[in-house]
Amino acid sequence: EKPFTTLKKALAETKQQRDAIEVGDAVVHWFRMDMRLGDNKALSIAAEKAKSKGMPLICIYILSPQDFRAHFTAPVRVDFLLRNLEVVQRDLAKLDIPLYMETIEKRKRIPARLIDLCKEWGAKHVYANMEYEVDELRRDATIVRECAAAGIAFDVLHDGCIVEPGMLTTNAGGQISVYSPWYRKWCKYIADHPDTLKEYLRPEQNPPEARQKYKALFDVPIPPVPEDRQLTDEEKERFHGLWPVGEDEAMARLNKFIKERIKVYHTNRNLPAGNHTSAISPHLTAGTLAARTCVRESLKAINKTVPTDDRENGSMKWIGEVAWRDFYRHVLCAWPYICMNVPFKPEYNNIEWEYNEEQFTAWKEGKTGYPIIDAAMRQVKHMAYMHNRVRMNTASFLAKHLMIDWRMGERYFMENLIDGDFASNNGGWGFCASCGVDPQPYFRIFNPLLQSEKFDESGEYIRKWVPELKDVKGKAIHDPYSRGAGAIASKNGYPKPIVNHKESRERCLARYKAGIGRA
Ligand code: FAD
């Protein structure tokens, strides 16, 4: 059974039981990837419930090192999360709402611990926003049932997706596997259900007795960073400067993007140099900002209420990109086997991959001799972030030029990105390696040189990230060794291309063809 179905069943089958549960002494909201007070569905509903009964709201956060290991969560992402948690704790405290935090090593202990805490606090209602990964859905299904049996109503709501998974189907009722028709249905769904973009209210002040009654919960320290997710002092300083935290920061970023750049997003979005995109992905991943908010606010700015499939309009094009995030989540819920290290397209299981450590290291270190690839790989090392166009180029280069198993690249991205997100990352890698849902056809192999000339024409992006080439003039920047800049490149220690484009292309076509043929 699909874990998404398991959870839906658990919710449906316990509904009556949960509805019959009388209010307790407090209502609980469980924070996960929704690090904000504004426009947060489960938090808002929990707060509303508490207020209507004159009860306090208690918030909790459970840190699970096992989940970090399972998802290869980057230390920088853990750090971003914990810094956001600090802001959430501070903002809640202003409303006299406590945030209880705890590290639980073994995730199977979470259900029992949650029940114990609820009993301790006299809470009989718990709310959380759904996480769509396999283990998380299964965990929630268990908790729904175990809580119900213990007289506690646990409700899991849709907040991470704008349109709930399972709502947009083919005529036969299945998940749509091609983005464009799926997106048209997504737009129509929002037009037909205006509540989809509704803004959820922030929680209000807790009743005055809350501080006294739950005193011990107010000064709980932020959970320590797990041993295997530590940053160095230098990394901390760098990432803290690059990525300020908090929902106010996220909103400010969104508003600035809408005001200054969204209008020309459709023309500039593919240029990795400069700031042409929103760089909001770390906030969407941590949940300091809701995707719903992004769509609503960008529509509001052009006096619209409904998105359309208009690729020549900057705002609509941007909304279409935000929708990709929903698309990959819907795909994950419908075809959860993609979580098991297998390609979406089973016929791509038989491709012969290389496991060349030396070339993999050259790729990771940004030393492939292809300047656009190297610039991008160094950007991710420095910023824990990479522009979408070059994410596509580097992923394609790994899978198709080096023929290195794309899953090694997928994992490396998760281990290093501040916005690492299973569904979007797996979707992106599947697209580039041609074995994912609605992918690039396998015979379409990006030529890194042409990509570089097209999207970084002046070489600004390369010069920023590959200092060895900063003195290379003109078009030689894209391919210094064959365009007369070999002397500068070699003097500065910049490597020669580790593979030849034409030969790699031919090898890739042959391997893919043979692999698919074997299926
Ligand atoms: P903008 O262009 O401003 O877009 C706004 C938002 O829309 C993004 O923040 C993101 O949430 C969403 N979005 C845009 N493009 C995509 C897309 N292709 N797929 C899914 N969502 C999208 N995105 C992640 O959030 N986490 C990942 O781990 C991740 N891994 C990727 C791996 C590969 C190989 C590829 C090709 C793409 C990956 N993406 C991932 C998608 C995309 O590259 C980033 O979301 C985007 O670059 C983030 O920058 P931005 O916020 O400026 O995007």
C-alpha cells in the first residue's frame, strides 16, 4: 500500500473516534518543515481550536537525527532549521506560547513520547502539517492510530503542497505524469477552489495562565546539533551571512523579488550570473514561507487571483516554477518507490554506470576542466545553493558525460544544499539523467560549452566562481585550453577537460540505448 494511502486511511478510519474526543487542557501544534507563525495551516487551526475553548496552545518540535541520516540532510540545512527554530521560539514566547523541543534518537520512539507528553500536559488534540516522504507518512499513520487509541486526536493537514496530492488526475483517475497537462489542471483547480490560496491567521496571545501553568516549557534550549551534522566556525559565519533566517526575512525576500525582478523572470531566469531568481528555496524547504503565500502574493501584485499557463508573463512563469514543487510531491505520493533508489522509469534500471572516484571527486571539487560546470560546483560548495540552469548542467554532466550513477550526484546535492528537498531533488536528477518523471529525452545531451555560451555569454558567472580564469578574456572563458587561453589556465592550475565532449556523448548514447534495450 502507498504510504500516502495508509495515512489517508488512518485519518479516515479514526475520524469518528477523533471527533468524539473532548477537549483537554491544551491544544498542541507539532512543528516540522513549517517554521513560521504566519499562513501556517495546522498551526492556525490548532490556535483557533485552543482559542474557541479558551485553552492554551503548546507547540513542540522533535529533532530526529535518524531522519537527517535517512535523507542525507546537509549540515547547513540543519543549521538553518535550528536558527529558524530560535526565531519561532522567540516569536511564540511574545504570544505566551511555549515551544517544547526534544531530540529523539530512535524515531520509532516518537509516537509513545508524543502520547506521554500530551498526557503530561492534559492535551487531547494535536495538529501537524503533512510531510510527504515515505517514512514520514508511515510514521504519521502510526501516530494517528496510536493517539486515537490513547484518546488523543492527531490531525495531519495539507500545507506543504498548494493543491493536495491526488486531486489532479487523468481521466482514468491516476496521477498525471507529464507536467504541462498537470499544470493546466493545477491552475483550473485553484480557479475552481479559491480557498486553496486562502491565508491562514497567525495564532493569538495565549490565555494569561499559560505562562504560569506551563512555566517549565518556556525556556527549553534549542536541541544540540547532532555530532554528524556539525559546521565549522568558518562555515557558520559564512552561511549565517549568506542566509539570514526567519519568516520576516523570507517575506522580505519574496516582496523584493516581486517588486524588482518577477516581471522579467521569464526572460532572465536561466542566467546564473546576477540575481534573476527569487533564491527563496531555502525558505520553502524549511517552511519559513509557504508556497501558497508565494503564489497568492505574486498574483496580488498583478491584480489577479488565479494562475494561468502564460509563459510570457514573468509572474505566471514564476508561479509555474513554484508549481513544479507541488508536481514532484504529487509524484512522490503516487509512486513512492522513487524513494527506494530506483528510477521512475524502470527500463532505465539497466544502464551501465561508472563508479570512477577520481572523476566523481573532480566533479565535486569543480575541477572537470569545463568552466561552467566547475563554477556551479564551486558555487554549491561556497553557498550551499546553486542556480537551476547550472543544477541541470552539472547533473547532466555527471550522468551523461561521466556516466557516473546519478544517485551519487543526487546524494551529494542533498548532503550539500541548504534547500535540499527529496522530491524536488529526485525530480531534478531524474529529469537530467532522463530516467525520472517527464524527463529530458535520453538523447538530448547538454553540450556544456554551448550552454555556457548561451547562458553565461560574458563569462561573468565563471569568473566569479573560478578565480583561476578571471583574467581570461572574451569567449576563451568557456573553453580556455582550445581557445588560446591555455597558458593562463595552466599557470593558475586550472585543469584540462577530464573528458572529451564528443566521445562522452557517443558513449552515453550507446550506454542508454543498450540499457533500455536490455529492459
Ligand atoms: P526560483 O526560480 O525563484 O523558483 C521559485 C521556487 O519554485 C523555488 O524556490 C522552488 O521551490 C520552486 N522551483 C523552481 N524550479 C523548480 C524545479 N525545477 N523543481 C522543483 N521546484 C522548483 N529545488 C529544491 O528546492 N530543492 C532541491 O533539492 C532541488 N534539487 C534540484 C536538483 C536538480 C538536479 C535540479 C535540476 C533542480 C533542483 N531543484 C531543487 C529545483 C531548482 O533548481 C531550485 O528550486 C531553484 O534553483 C531554487 O532557486 P530559486 O528559489 O531562486 O528558484
